[in-house]
Amino acid sequence: MTSLLDPAILFFLFGILAGGLRSNLEIPPQISRFLSLYLLMALGLKGGFALAKSGLTSEVVLSLSAALLLAFGVPLVGYLLLRRFLNGYDAAAIAATYGSVSAVTFVTAVQYLDNHGVEYGGHMAAAMALMESPAIIMAVLLANLVRQRDPERVAKGIPNPPLGKILHESLTDGAQLLLIGAMVVGLLVGPSGEAAMKPFSVDLFKGMLAFFLMDMGLLTARNIGELKGKSPWLLAYAIVGPLVHAAAALALGVLLGLSKGNVTLLMVLAASASYIAVPAVIRHAIAEANPSLYFGMSLGLTFPFNILFGIPLYSAMAQRFAIG
């Protein structure tokens, strides 16, 4: 319950309430975009400063390796499961959405750990960046296999979307590049740069996050209707899937001996679902998929679940089982 009394979380709940009441409260898209870029830049700087202090340790290598393993494993297993009750295109799109990550969920988890005095590695921001693209790549490859077996497409000679263009879009997403660039800047400037940037990357962070989460609450309330009439199996997957993914990340983190804070963030990354980067690419790369499924599930159910209940749960599990 104490986690719900965090100002940022309360603003998220307020946004849901305002959206549910059909208020005309609205954050202009340009402001919302700026807030998301600010949070990623501040997070990247923080990660770079931390890496400048710690250097390349075994914990860093193991954490990034675990992140990559999850980035390929989660969408593959998700696709094989979803394919049992969905067509190949929808299964691939949802698998990509849940195999990728939510930057806002990760940022909120970082703030949660800071509030509770739990230490974690700044390199986990790099883990988030690494987990962004593999799910998209795998989903596009899986969708192409489905297309090759689609008799109607074969008969009409419809070509597959150019894979090179899709890979370029997924690997050069502006938000992802900003995160990596800010991390490199933080790594290069070190402690002196950290002191200079503190008013920007630390002092403003909490307020900016609260403002952005209010906007996300509004967006969640206005998109929850996308789930009306959808299969109960899909609604269950939107909650149970992230819990299973988090459990896999917990087991992997414990096996590798990662620290409690890093295990928590690894669980958050595995449990989160993208609702910005992946849907933007998938909408064009897998046009046959239904956007209301993967977007409605990730933003309408998984995102609020993780923000309100998932992050405290994952942290508690990491504190209980992680030994690092």
C-alpha cells in the first residue's frame, strides 16, 4: 500500500480517474514526447555516471547476457503459446509487444528502488536498450514465415515487407539512441559531469516522472475500451504472462548471482510490454495483425498492473530470493 502513496503513482491514478470521467484534461503530444525523452536522457546519464564509477565488472556482463537471453526467449515462447488460439500475425505481434520492454515501467521501477534505498547497477539501462529490438526482429521473421505459408498471398505474389528497412527502424529508434547516447556521455564525463548535470538529471526527475505518469493514466483510461469483447485468454495473458516472464528472470538472476536491485530490474524488464516503440514498428511490419489486441493489452492491462502492483511484487521477490 505504501507504494501507492508515492506522488508519481498517485498522479498515475489521478490520470486514470480523469480519463474515466471523460475530462478534457490533456497533455499535448509534443509535451508528452518531450517528457518521455527527458526521462530517457536522465536515465541514460545516470547509468553512464554509474558505469564510470564501477567499470566493466562481471555483474555487468552477466546482467547484459541475461537481458539478451530473455529478449530472445520471451517472444519465442510467447509466440508458440499464443499461436494455439490466435492466427500467426496476431501471435507474432503480441509476442513482440511482450518480448520488448516499457521504458516508463523501467523508469518507475528505478524510482521505486531509489525511494527504498535499494542499490542497482546503472548498466541496467543498457540492458533495457538491448532488449528493445530482438523481439521486433523475431516477430517480423515469424510473420514472414506465416506469409510464406499463406496460400492467398502466394497466389497473388504479394511480397514481404523489406526486412532491411524494418531492422533499420527497430535499431535506430530515436528514443533508444538517446538513451544510449546519454549513457555514453555520462560514462565519458564521469563524476565532474554528474555534479554539473545534477539539477537536470536528478532534481527534476521525480516531478517530470509524475507529470508523465499522469499523462499515461489518461492514455490508459482512454484505451481500456479496446479490450471490450476480447477473448478471456488474451486478458489473462496480459497479467499472467508478465508474471511468468518475471519468474523466469528471477530464476535466471538468482542462478547468475546478480544483486537484488539488478534482479528486480531484470524482472521488471522481462515483465513489461512495449506500447510505444514496438507498436509503431509492428503496425507497418505486420499490418495483418490487429492493433487493438497488442496495444490494448499492453497499455490497458499490463502497464497499469506493473506500475501499481508488479514493481513492488518483483522487488519483494528479489529481496526474498536473490543472494547477490
